[in-house]
Amino acid sequence: MSQTNQLMKSSPHVHDGDSVTNVMEAVIWALMPATAMAVMIFGWTALLVIVITTLSCLVTEHLFLKLRQRPSAIADRSAALTGILLALTLPPHAPWWMCVAGGVFAILVGKQVYGGLGYNMFNPALIARVFLLISFPAQMTAWPPVTPLFSEQSYSLGDSIAIVMTGKVGAPELADAVSSATPLGQYRTETGLGKTVQEALGGGYGGYDEVRAAGGLIGGSLGETVRCWGRWGGGYLLRKKVITWHIPVSMLAGCLVPATIFWTYDPAHFPDPTFHLLTGGLIIGAFFMATDMVTSPITSKGQIIFGLGCGLLTYLIRTWSGYPEGVSFAVVIMNAVVPLIDQYTRPRVYGHMA
């Protein structure tokens, strides 16, 4: 055997043991505290939404790959992760058919239509969330009150199954509470009527205060109410080096810096940056959605640009668009710009003439 063949056979020289399955499992484990807390805050309905959405993603992926006569990819955990992430973007009382529709859309349109894992242009969970929000705005903005598991306000498992199966809460006296606004929605609606930020957030949905928001005791999707647990999960991913700091830090900065500037300029009409941090899905979006390896830039500089864009778009959409929350739209829009970011930030090859 020649020396050349010896050299050709010697690589790869180093393998760190990482795999798609290991990465997906690490992210799923990082989501477990937030997922468990969502169930504790909203009860059995939250658990049913998470289970139905995740199973929909798993079944859709298995059947589609079987139809194409390709081996099942369920074992890589990517479909399960998509299902959990999508569930965390849904209301706690989301009806079963919406969970299924979201799961099918996430896998088929968000992932498999591009060729499967590694080829998708958009984050599957977020593109499905955008699809559901545009298609079913009433159901996607029906926010129930906090009903902690095993508390007096909590629904039984039987009642929870009925709620998810029918999409309706049986008790008539809760009808108004189900359609109440999140703090972001309340802020947008009330300030649009000429009220100041202080007037807008002082009443309505139990009143907004930072302690309630930090503890998750406010309305919103499953992932919006567990931001502190999402932060801990994000820290776990950073320690495990599954993600780097570039996207989370730059996305938070992209939203909070302009929020600080406008709040300093006019505190009567623009909420302080803490409000943006403690409401909505900014934290879980920064650590779990925007950091998707397939749909984010490959270079550190590109990741910072991407994160800044996600954060800035989030603030702009929250403040001036027709939607009170902008994380999903912001990340999906920036996903479309990733090829351009990669083109202009990738390192120049040594000796290559431009």
C-alpha cells in the first residue's frame, strides 16, 4: 500500500462522539424543566396538548418516510423535539385538531418537503406556529387563566380531555377568561385606544406585575409562561456546548436595546425593557428556536447578525405591527436571510482569489 493511500485512509483524525441523536436528546432534556412547569401551571390540558402535538409529529414523519420507502427517522429524536417546541408555542387549551394540524404541517411542509432533517430552510415548529396563527387566529389567541395542577382551580383529567377534544371550556362563567389578552396583547390594545402604558397594564387580566410575570402566573402560550425555566434550560445547552452564546445574547440585545431607547425617550407610550423580557416568548425563542443548527448561520459573526435581526424584528413587530407577539415571525423571516448571511460572513479560503 502506498504512502498516499495510507494518508487517505487515516482520516477523520478526531471524532468527539456527537451525533444528531445526542444533540436532539440534549435539547429535549433542556426543555424538560420548562415543559414540566407548563403542566404544573396549566394542569392536565397542557400535558394533553404536548402529548398530542408530539405524537402527531412522530406519526407524520414515520408515515411519510414509509410512503417514500425510506427508513424511519424517529430514532434521531428530531420529530419529537419539533413536537415539544411546537406544543410550547400553543395555548394551554388548544383543541386536538389544531395540535394535529400543526404537527403535520411542521413535519411535511416545514421539514420533509425540503428533503428531511438538515435541508429545511425554516424552523419547522415556528413555521407551523405561524401557519396556525394565520389560519386559526381565534383559537391561537384564546388564553385561559392560570389553573395550577392539583389546585382548586385545576380541571380534572376528565374535564381536561373534554376541553381539548371539544376546544371549549364547559363552565360558562369562564368564557370571558378564556379569551382574555396576554400582557403584550393588553398593552397593544389599550395603548392603541390612547391609554398610557401604566394605564394599559394596571388592570384587566389580573393586572401585570413583574413578580407574577417572572413566576409564569400570567396568560400566554405554554412556553411564554415558563421563561425562567427556559433560561435555565438554555444555560444547560450552553454548558453542554450544544449552542453558543452568539445567537441568544445578540437576540436579547436586539430586542432590549431598542426597547430601552424608546422607553427612555417616552416611558408613557413604550414599556420598559423588563416588560419585553418577562412577557412573550423572547427567552425560549432566543435559546431554543433561533439556535436551531439547520436554520441559523454557521459563522460566529453571522450568528450575531442573525440574532440581532431576530431581536430587532421581534421588537418592531411587538410595537408597531398587527400582532402583539413577534418572536415566531422574526425568527422565520431571519431564517430566510440565513443563506445571504452565510455568503457574506463565511471565512475567505486561504489563497482563494475573489
